[in-house]
Amino acid sequence: MTAITGFANRVRLDGWQATQWRIAKRTGFYLLITLFVLASLFPFYWMVITSLRTDSQLANGTTTLLPGHISFGSYKFDITQTSATGISFGRAMLNSMIVALSTTAVTVVISVLAGYALSRTRIRFKATILAFILLTSFFPVLAIVGPLFNAYSHVHLINNYFALIITYLIYTLPIATWFLANFCSQIPHQLEEAAVVDGATRLQALRRIILPVAVPGIFTVAILAFILAWNDFAFALAFMRTSNMYTAPLAIVNLGHSQFQVFYNRMDAAVVLITLPVALIVIFAQRRIISGLTAGAIK
């Protein structure tokens, strides 16, 4: 009886120790994740509280972690006023929106057609072709700025929206085509074959059968293309010449400068404004993004 009682006590002790160890591991894991999230968000938090400070607070060197006196004057200035260097951030935001939306629309249309064609066409070395298409997306940006500048200069596209849109397509189209080709390859062929038997053309089958099924993938491609075009700085710096044609990332550089002072609050307010569209898209569309990225992983 004593032996049985001792064995039961040891079992309870081992179970209690195992439970404590699991709790300790889980607590350590969540603590590590919390520290990582805080470290990742701190730069953005610092930009936000800096953007809420007044010019006098910045001049006095205020560096507290709390916002203190909150002022939205920097946001109002960025949206409604023109800086000392002639930069209108409101106009720059509009320029970025025009370029990013145009790039996204062209990317979606072409990549859907190309991806669907590649997924349904039986050709040799298809995997190699898709790998080469994807590889072009990782070509160094700065390596093509010079040749593109020379080419656009000869056709008078410098300081023109089309220069940016064409250039962004160099990066968005390959990855979008590769992604949608793999996405469409997971959609059963029988769907459009049944539509063709019923009298539909290939394009009608694509529009009525494939596109509704491929919405998660198309949505993911559109978001990726928009983010790539929205956040670009290098090409806008190379091809845009006048301040009224600047995109938002390029306008930020000269937005907060004057002859005697750098207004970091205005610059950080502009960074917050340019980050908000992307953040809102990711927050409200994260389910579609995840479903699009994971579609086809399990048949």
C-alpha cells in the first residue's frame, strides 16, 4: 500500500512538473513574441509621436516617449500647404495613387491572361520558364536605372507618369504571372472544359468560371503590385524632375526642409500618411491575402 501511494505521489509530482514546464515554455514564447513585436513597432510609434509634436517642441529638443501636448498641425500642413522647397504633399499623394493604381490594373489584367495561358498550355520546360520569369523580379534595381533613363530620354518620357508605370511593370508582372500560373494550375481543368462543351469560348470560360475561383490569388497579386508601386523611391528619384510630378516617397525627402531648420514632425507625419493606405489594405484584406498565398498548398 505504501509503495502504491509513493508511486502515485511521484506520478502527480512528474505531472505537476511537466505542467509547470509547459507553462514556462509557453510564457517564454509569448514573452519573446511580445518583445519582438514591441521592437518592430517602436520605430513607427516614434514617428507617430514625433509627428504629433509642435515645431517649438522639436526646437527645444523634446525627446520623451509620451506624446505630451498633441498637435495635428503637421498633418494639416502636409495635406493643405506647400513646403519651402515647393513640395505639395497632397499633390504627391495623388501622384502616387495614380501611378500605383494604374500599375496595379495593368498588372492584374496581363498577369491573369498570361498566368492562365501558362497554366493550361502544355509546353516543355514549363517549370524552367516559370523559374526564369520569377528570377527577373529579383534583378537589382539600381542596375537598370541608367539604361532606362537613357531610353526614356530618347522617347521623351522623363518626368512622365508612363515612365514609372512601365518601370514598375518590370517588377510586378513577372512575380504576378508566376504566382497566378501556379494558382491557376491548381484549378481543375474540367471546370472550363465543361463550359467549352456547353458552347463558351476560352475567354468566356476564363471570365465566368476561372476568375471567380481565382479571386483570392488575383486579390493577392493586386495588393503586392500596389505596395511595390506605392513604396518606390529609386525610380521616382531618377525619372521625376519637377515637384508637381513627385510621388509621395520622393516628396518626403524635401518636405520638412527649410533654410534654417529641418521639420522632422512634418516628415514623420508624411511617413504616417503614406503608410496608412498599405496598413489598412493589409489589415482589412489579410484573410484574402493568406488564402491567396496558401491556395494550392494542399490538394
